[in-house]
Amino acid sequence: MWTLDRNTELHHWRATASACGAVLAFSTRRGGVSLPPFDTLNLGRSTVDEPDAVSANRARLLTTLGLDPAKLATAGQVHGTRIVEVTGPGHQSECDALVTSVPGLALAVTTADCMSLLFEAPGAVAAAHSGWRGAADGMPVAALRAVCERAGCGPERVHVHFGPCNRGCCYEVGEEVAERFPEAALRRDGVPKPHLDLPTASRIALVAAGVPDAQVHDTGACTSCEPYWYFSHRRDAGRTGRLWGVAALAGNSRR
Ligand SMILES: [Zn+2]
């Protein structure tokens, strides 16, 4: 379902099929113009990178995806569970997920260890940012409900996609965090502290909420393991760039 596309100068994860006619992608750090430590495809404005470089990187990715850089909606991301429905471009502060039914409008969330989740339903898409706090507070299911409401469908019609994030191989957490998750989402063998697998935790919650397991798709990529491909906030001690998860309904775009 997901492939790391190296055919363009700007390598990115793209969905090989969309159940609902959506454009779905996750960025890597390759193919942009930013200088170290933001090299090279930094898409985050919350960094001290040159704003012009971030703008150029954003336009480069959206154009590669066949989307219009002027039709972009972004989220402020405060590690909460608030979701905003958008009908046009702009930045929505104080929220961690966006949902829309407007074709050609790109929804983007930024990450560098947290997970981005993309949702597609007939006539609606959503993009959500969810780290351990969002996952523990129920962001995956909250975003699922928002996209179902917008599309007027049940969870059995929704496909969900997980982007690169810090995973059970690397993501050490304290016991106070671990105890908020099912044991199936934790790894305790051979490690001094529990490791949390955000994709497993999110999959368990989404399947329990009615999404068929076969409709939860995962890139399988770990931001911490692979410095060539991904920014990692924890590995890089905060001095790093940001990745994007992007979702748009097809139509009314440049392509
Ligand atoms: Zn890893």
C-alpha cells in the first residue's frame, strides 16, 4: 500500500492506491533546500530554519504531489485532541487535526517522532498529529469520528494510514506513560525501560472503534532508526527539521 518513491528528486512515501480518490503522502528529509541541521526538506515553521527555505520546501513537495501550494491548511499542534474542519487555506492554531471535504485542499501535519495519521473516507479526508499524549488521550479515534461525521459514513468505510514515527524499536518511555497503554503496544524484553509502539497503540484503538484491521495501513518507518531519511526530535536533541503527512481529496488541483 505504501512505497518510498525514489523516482522523483524529492523522495517521499506515497500511497500506491487510494480507496477514496485521495492524494496521500508522507515526506522524508530528502530533496529540499534547507541547510544543516534542517537538511534538507524541513517543512516546519516551528524551527529556526530560514522561513524562505521552509516555504520553498513546502511548495516543492506539494507540486511534486500535484497539489497547489496556495491551497494548504496547517495545524498549530499543541499535543491535544481538538480537530478543526477547514474549507479553505490557512493556519489553524490550537488544534492537532484537520478534516475537510473540499477537493484539492491539502491538509498537512508536521512531525519529528510523533505520528501523523491520514484518514480517507468517501468524500472526506483528515490529517492528525498524535504523539504519546495524543494517543493516550484518544486522538486517533477522535479524528476517525470527525472524518466519519464529515463523510456521513461509518468506520467500516474509512482507511487510515500511519506515517514515519518513533517506534517500539527506539521509543523509550517512563512507566507513568507506559501504564496508559495496552501491554500489546509496549516492548519490555531486553530493555531497561518500556518502549512504546505508537502505531500498535493506534491500531488497537482504531480497530476497537470499528475500522477493519485490513484498512489500517502503515509505512513501517522509524524516524529514530534512520537518520538518512528522517528528522527525529529526540535523536537530534531538538535541533532538527520537521516531516509532513499530507492528505487531499483529488480534484481541483494542478494535475
Ligand atoms: Zn527505531
